[in-house]
Amino acid sequence: MIRHYLKIAFRSLMKHRLQSILSIAGLAVGFVCFAYSLIWLRYERTFDSFHPDADRIYMMYRERTRGYDQLKQWSSCSFASMLEARFPEVEAAAAFELSPVGVAGRQLPGMLHQISADSAFLNLFGVRILAGSRSFLHSDQEVALTPSAARRLFGTDQVLGRRLDLENRGQKTVTAVVSEWNGHSNIPYDLLTGVASGDRNSRNDLLLCFRLRQDADTVAFRHKLRTADARDMPDVSPFGVGRFPMKDLNFCPITACHELLFKNEDQIRQAYIRLFVGVGMLVMVIALTGYFSLLASRMRNRAKELALRVVCGSSGWGLFALFAVELLLMLSGGGFVGLLLMEWLERPFLELSRVETVWLPEALSYFAGVLLVSLAVWAVLMGHYRRKSLVATLQSRKMSAGRRPDFGRLAIAFQLLTALLVLFCFAVLFRQLAYLTHTVDIGFERAGRASLVVPEAGLKGAFLHALREQPYVAEVCESVNALLPQGSYGQFGSTGFQGEPLVLNAMDADPAFLHFYAVPLVRGSMEPGGGRRVLLTESAAECLNCPDVVGQKLGSSTIIGVVPGLYTKAPTIPAEPTIIILAENNAGPKEYVLIRYDERHTDQLKRFVGEWFRRTAGHSVALHVATETYDGYLASERMLMRLLGVMAGVCVLIALFGVYAHVVLACERRRKEIAIRKVNGATAGLIVRSFLKEYFLLLLGASAFAFPLGTIVMQRWLEQYVLRVGLSWWIYAGIFLLVWIFIMGCIGRSVWRAARENPAEVIKSE
């Protein structure tokens, strides 16, 4: 029996091979996106979840008063001790430093992770001494290694007494082997050292983690911490920790730190990964919907055959098995192709996501879930159709049009709705990304700009001379600062014109810097003058609440002009209020080398810089290309655009071929109706128009839902950007017309051929 079912299922799939291939391809593409994204999301949300009592361990950070990001490295060992002593809710607290370190004389793939800590860190996280002692915590000449780091460096776990030469830190003696993490962490370590005794109270750039007691109320503790008076804490500055208010303190679970505190601007955010999961699921749903609707249409065409099977003793389970085998073949084909695609895309996926896990078992479990859900949905549809359709066929009566389940039309409407929605989102995303990449004004010129820092001052003159000789280099200058990536910033504290306290970001610059980046003056002038002169960005000028700030005094500085906001970070982050302090008299060292060049020769410039420093200094230097740095901020958007582009193509193809398949089956089912219409005087054009009208109404209905939904979704998505495009009417009209033209192309050939048939031959054959 199974062999019979397999033979019938295979013949059915081959008979409708185009729709079957498209369903398998759509299912495979959707499954790859869904499975990889879910694996990625699960990995991202399990950072540091392996710690004992991970649900009670938190990392503290400070929120800038005027900033838009969080600072995690601000604490000191004395504040960690104070936190544990003065707040009974805190069970343990530790301040520590996380930094990369190189090993001299050893070729290692990457740097080692070092944590400088004290005994509080070991107690908080349960780090055990496997061999040796804790003496490394109190000596600057000792270190502790994890077993994996010991094998990586020395090829054995027996490393006590071995010498280790750390770059810029000198030689150390290994006096302990310590346990290591059992999973992926935001605070990895290969070796542990102690915080130098002289730095325990003076360092205020350490990370701080703490564990709350089981009965502690986190909301109440947060309020208590942020409203505490720093003047009552002798271990803390009266201005607050690190000279900022206590109300700026906040904390988050250590399992949530990866997204909030450790995510780089060029990494994909979790919100986009969740969106990838949803898009992959949507593509699988639309592929299965198209297949189910086609299967239901074929069942209506085969109603008499199925009725005879029932008369001959076939049970409901037998009919279900007949079509379930076909469904299983299609799902198995989609799963097999999907797993092949996952194997092919494994390397780029791991490079992008940085996931360190075996994906195959997890992907197989997800596919099993898709398989079970698909079978359950088909069982419901099969039972509904068998009750409504087969019984009517056995009783030799037709179902009325009002009662007939029209799953095919609903499926086509859903497919069209999905295709319109994905196309609309893709169009808006593409337009926003093109705007951010090529059109938007970020306050300065970024095209054809690059910057670097020469570590050895003695090599700078020779390097500048060699660089100026390159034919594609137009300008080379030294400067005290750089943009994209943002150079050194400080803080400028003063009193505003109305006497209110004012804190601005401060940046040193010189005329060469302003000329190189073509920073325009909105108001004021750059004429030479005496005294300390400064420029304000537009947002900083607004903070002063003065209609004309040019010529005014801000402390001991004279404001000589206003420049646009400098967008040096991701486009979702507003330009921070900044004061530019003009260093005309070489007030600071000119560490940066700024290069203006023909951007078509970017690879050639990188190659020249790398080869020159390797040949002259024996090491490489990082060259920062401004456009590449800014493009790195758009990594999430570019990945989303590529994904939506593929998904939009798949969704449109599934929808259009779904329309085509339904039209072919409808023409086959309604051959006699078309013939009678022709006998009664209907022309081929009228018959084609009747079909076009039906599908035009379906497209119109799908558009009525897809466009408002897409507008709401994309408006909310665009709100995260400081600079964004609007939604023009031509986007809606263009997408509607594009899909309608494709639909007419799918409908026209089949309906025209059916309408041109000889009605007499059709009626005789029926």
C-alpha cells in the first residue's frame, strides 16, 4: 500500500512539477532563513547563562546624561566593596578589568583574553583553583592560566612554574591553573592576573558585576541605588562615582549584557535577527499555503475519483495517507535542499554571526517541528474538505456557491498580500539605505577620506613623503583628531547663558582638520583672532537657548561659529551636542594622518600602507576608510536588505505561480462553462476580462490590507533613524502595477487558450 501511495504521490508531483519545484524551493529558502536565524537568536540570548545563579547576577553600567549609549567600564574596587557593605540586597560584588593581551615569541591565532581581578571575582563567579595557589592575585609577576590556554601555549596542563612573556607587560610566572567557563561569555578569559595594589582604589575604569540575594526586589534596589546620596559615602566622590550623578547608575542581568553593553555598532542587532526568524517563517507559510491550495484544487477536480475510493472501502485515514505521502515527499525534498543550502552557507553564516555551536541537531529538530505542524494543518483541511465535498459528490448533488469552501481564493489572496507586503518593505528599506549611503548629509564629507595613526613618531616623515608620491592621493595632512572612526572626545563643563549647568562633548580640531573634512560653517566665520576660540554644533547651540551665539563668551572661550551636527556614529544615534576647540597653536600632538584620495583605489591604498609598515617597521597599521566605517554601521540594514530581496523574489514567484496554477486548474474545471458562454455569444476577450476582473479584485483586496500594514510597520522602523526618507505615493502605485502586470502575464496565456477552444469539441468531450 505504501508503495502504491508513493507511486501516486510521485506521479502527482511530476505532473505539476513547476509548482512542486517552486514549493520545494520556497520551503527550502524559508527554512534556511528560519533555522539559521533561530540558532543565531538562541545563541545570542544564552551568553553567560551557564553561571550558577545567573538569574541573580547583574552588571552595572552608567547612562550618560546627554549621551545615547551606555558606559560599562567606570567602576573601581573600592566602589564594589562599598556596594556590598552598604546595600544589604547585594550578596557579592566584584570589579575587574577585561583586556586582550599578546604573547611575545609565539604565533597564536588571535589575542588571549585577560581578566585582572581580586578574590571577590573568584567568589562571585565560582572560579576554582585547579592547581597552584591564589598568590597571583597579590603579585604583579604571577598569572593563572585556564587548562585550554595552557594546552594552547605549552601543549600540556602541567604549567606551574613556567615563564610567560606578555607583550607590554613583561615576563610572568604561571603559579595557578584555574577553571574556565562552560559556555560562551561576554567576559571570556584565558589568563587571570591580580589588580595591582596601587590601582585598587585609583582605577575607575573597571567592569562591575554583583549578585543580589534571592529575596531582593530588583526594582526597589534600582530606585534605592539611584537615589542614594554620594555625600554619605566616603569611598565615593561627592559628585558621584567617577564624577557623575548616582542617578545615572543602572544595571541589567548578565544574560542580557550582550545586546545592551557588548554589541558593536557594526554587528547585527537582535531585533533584526528576530525579524529574520519571522521572515523565514513567513516564506515557509506562503510556500505551504500555495501547495495546500493547489492540492485542494486538485482534490476538487478529482472529486469523483475520491468518491469512488470511499465507495470501494477507502477510509478517511486512507485518503489522508494518500495525500499525506505526497505532502511528506514535498516537505522532505524541501528539507533536504534546505540542509544542503545550510551546509553550503555555513562558513559565511559563522563569520557573520560568530556562533560557536553545532547547528545540525538543532536544525533537524526545527525541521521536525515544521513537518508535524504541516501535517496537522493538512489533516484539518483534509477533514473539512472530505466532509463538505466528498459527501456531496456521493449524494450526486452540487454544493451551492455560497456554501462552497473557497480555500483557493483565500490562499491566492494571502499569497498576494504577503508578496505586496514584502515588496513594499524591501522598497522602503532599499530607499532608506540608498539615502543613508549616498545622499544623506552627515555634517562633513566622508567620500574619499581615510585616517590612521603612526605608532612610531620617527617614521612619520618618511611615510608622509612616500604617501604623497602615490598618484591616487590628492591630499595628506597631520591633525589632532579624526572622524569616522571618531577620534578622541572629552567633556566640556561650563555654565550656560541663563546660569544653568552645561556639559558638552569636547573635541580638539585644527584648520587642517576642518578643511580636510569640508565641515561647513552654518553661521559665523573662521577669520584669525586671539584668545581661545571654539565652534559649536547646531545641537550644542540649541542647548544655550540663545538666538545668536556667535561672538558670545562661553566661560573663557569665544564662540566664533556654528557647524552642522557631526554624525560620527550609527544613523540611529543623534549627533551629540559638541564643542570644537580650535587648536591653532598646536595645543595638542598631531597624532592622526588624514588622507584624501581617489576612492576607486581603496584596495591599492590599503595594500600600500600595509606593505610599507611591514617592510619598514615590521608590523601592520590599521587604515580607517571613512565610507567603510560608516557602511559598517549599516551592517544590519544591508543584511536585512539582502534577505528581504531574496525573500521578496521568492514570495512574488510563489504568488504568481500560485495564480498561474489556479488559473490552469480553473480553466480545466470550467471548460464546459467557457464553452457554453461562447455558444451564448461571449467572445474570447470577454472571457479573459472576466478572469482578469476576478484576480484584479483579489489584488485590490490584498493591497487594501498589505499597504496599510506595511506603512505602519515601516513607519515604526524608520522612526529609529535620525535621518530618514518619507513614504511617497509612487512606491504604492509602482508595486501595485508591477504585480498586476505579472498577474496579467500569468493569466492571459492560459485563459486565452481555453477561450479559443472549439465549444462543440469541449461539450462532446465532457
